[in-house]
Amino acid sequence: MQLCQVIHPSDVCIDSTSHSKTAVLLKISQLLSQTYPELDPQELFDAYWKRECLGSTAIGQGITIPHIRSAAINTPKACVIRLLNPIDFGAEDKQPVDLVIGLVVPQEQVNQHLQLLDAIIKQFSQSSFRDLCRQTMCPNELYQLVSITNSPLETA
């Protein structure tokens, strides 16, 4: 499996005007539930909020990866959002977040959840990749960038 297989082109958004952590989590929930009707936006939001209350999902360098598990799906789903104006997400490095990767994985796929998180972290840890993500002009460019630069992942 490749990371790009869990991101649908319609789940990539650039220059989102979300102004708070709550608004970002709501945007993730709306994006994913529009593409995948089996996902309830309110249930997603509640799960993302609950996860975020356990500790920030910001990994530094302007990146956050809100991630949850759900019994409503059989395969992982993800979205990528680039914010127009960075927001505070409680990152340890104190940098505001402008790149958001929302992830929802089937409830029972703990290993795959961890593998996807690891792959996303590795990919977005590369400063050149982050720079390219911040320079894309349209959602399709960002989707293509994520698709082309992904490395294969093992399935659980």
C-alpha cells in the first residue's frame, strides 16, 4: 500500500481559512465525510477532538497529523489541508501549523495506523517536501506531489 492510496484527490484543500484548532478538526471531518458517506462528520469531529485533548498531534515544523480509528470504515482514509494563515496547534516547537494531514484508520488496524503515521511523519519531516507543499498553486498539484513522493508501505 502507498500513502497516496488513502488520500482521495477531493480530500486535498489549499488555502483553507480555518482560524482555530476546532475549525481545522471540523474541516477534516467535513472533507472526509463528503468523500466517504459512511463516515459521520459529527462522530469524526468528536473523535478528533477527543484525540486532540489527549495531547497535540502537531509534530513541529508547521505540521499536524490529527489521527483516529473508526469502526465505520474498512480501509484507511486521509486528507491534506494547507491553511492560508498558520494557527497555534500546541506544537512543542511553538511553530504555528499550516499543513494538516487528517487520518482515520479502521478500528482494528492498529499496526497499519502506526505504519501510516510513521510514513507521514517521515515524508513531512523533509524540509524540501514541506517547502514544495507550501508552494503548490492548486489542490491537484498538492495531491500529485503527495502521490509522486510517497514510498511503499507494508500492509499489516
